[in-house]
Amino acid sequence: MSDYTPREDSLVEMVGIAKSFGTVEALRGVDFRVAKQEIVGLLGDNGAGKSTLIKILTGVYTPTRGQIYFEGKPVFINSPHEARELGIETVYQDLALVPLMSIARNFWLGQEITRSMGPIKVLDKKQMSDTAREALREIGINIRSADEPVGSLSGGERQSIAIGRAVYFGKKLLILDEPTSALSVKQTQEVLNYTRAAKEKGLSVIFITHNIAHVHEVADRFTIIRGGRKVGDFYKEEVTEMEVAQMVMSGKVPERLQLTHEE
């Protein structure tokens, strides 16, 4: 693997990734790539291996074999903390937000702004609120007040806070895990808009979902996984939504694409 040269336009390349749990092979030599400022839809049925692949990228699991490259350099990601230090932020389906805390407190969670009152440091709540509101506004998220508790927000609004936080803190790769699950049509459209806004701000995005219609609307490219193997990579302009759905279900590449899709 040492003679492998990542593509210049890649933010992340995972090469020959395999993962076994005892005798069970969850991944069998998967190659996965995300270019700079690209939205990739990672698709596969339950048990396909996409969650395992993402957990390796975010440091939850260590691969049995394979190599990860980030910004052209080989990296070993041994914990979620190390993934975040590289600039990888994951917005999980259940979200890492505290419902009883305000929007501003959730936005700054773990990175709070403080000011000194004599020998004591206290939270600078005004600056936190003002900055959070402005940062969210810049990607098209208009909130009533940054002091509202997160628990009062809709599912789509909560997703927007998590996405806005990743954009503000200069993350390079945003991983969205089933971001539109259980959302209304209106809330879903808002999340898709925020996903596009994240790309426009310079982030790359991995969009994991079972809803092909949603990801087809925003993704530049699709990577389809089935049975721990990659079916293929397909740019949106070369494949229809129906063809993507059929490949997810059957693992078979349409004949017209077999000679042209990426291996």
C-alpha cells in the first residue's frame, strides 16, 4: 500500500478496507473516496457494511486491513477524538444535542466562550448567542432566538444546528447519518438545503440514507455497497434514481454502466 498515490482532488480515500468480527466479514476490501467540496451518497441495504465503513473512518473501529488517506497523507484514526481533530464531524440520526440546553449552549458545547470576572471565568452568554445566531444565518438558518432550548425545535431545526456547528468550526468533512429520517417534507427540504450550503462553504459531505430520492437531489456521486463489497461509484448525471435503487437491492450494475463505472 506504500506505493499508492491518492488523487490530488481527494479529501478522503479509504483503500482496500476490510473488517472482520470473528468469522464475520463485514467489509471485504472496500475502496471509498470523497473529493474536496463533494457530496457523496453512501448507499446500501441494512447489513451492507456502510455503518462499519463510517465507524472506521471516524475512529470507532480499527480496520482489519487497508489504509486511510486524508488530504493526501496516510492517517491512522484511533478514536472519534482523532477524527474530529482532523476535521471530521458526524451528525448522527439521534443527534449529539442536549434538549434542555439553549441553541447557543449546544452550538458551543465543549468550546464555550468565557470572560473573566476578577479571578473567576464565566460563560459569555451574549457573545455565544450572537455568534451562534450569525453563524447559522450565514448558511440560511434563521432562528428566533439562540436562547431557546433545543428541545423546543423541530427535528429539521435540530439537524440544522448540528450542521451549522460543523460549518462554523471549520470542519472539512461532514458525515450525515440518516439526516432526513422521520422528518416532514418541509423539514427534509430544509436539511437538504443546509447540506448544499455546507458544500458551498467548502465542506465535503457523506450523506448516508435509505431514502434514495432525498440523496439523489443533493449528491454529486453515489457509492453503493452490498454484502461488504462495493458495487460501484456513479456520478448523478450518469445514473437514474431507479437504477440506483435497483443496484442497492440487487447489487447488479446495469449493463450500460458496466464498462464505465469506477472500480
